[in-house]
Amino acid sequence: MKKLNDHRREIDTLDEQMLELLEKRLAIVKKIADLKTRENLPIRDTKRETVILDNIAVKAENLGLDPELAKRFFRNIIELSVEVEQKL
């Protein structure tokens, strides 16, 4: 049971780090939303999103991770960013 709790603490630490990264990412998303509003640019750039996800898949595979799982994870992050931009 000790090892399980140790692993859970490791996950908790990683989750806190991911929250900090999310905070930083959303601060940049807000800056992007402001620029897009001023320049009258569309919120979505599906071509760019596809390139990002394809690059993520390659990097994930190079790390020995499931590329589809990585793409799903980052697709969710992209959707969250789009949602934040739309609200702004």
C-alpha cells in the first residue's frame, strides 16, 4: 500500500505542475484572443490544429507513447483554448 500512496503523491505533484502550465497557457490564449479580436481573425485555425496534432503524434511515438492517446489529450487542450477564446 505504501508504494501505491507514493505513486499517488507523484501523480498529485504532476497534476499541480500541469495546473501551473494550464494557467500559463490560458494567459497566452487570452493574449491571442485579444489579438485575433483586434485583427478580426477567426478563432479556429483547423489547418494549424491538424499540424499541431500530427507533430504531437510523432513526438509521442518517439517517446514510446501511444500517438492517438497523445493526440486526444492535446485535442482536449486545443478545444479548451478555443472555448476560452470564444468566451472572450
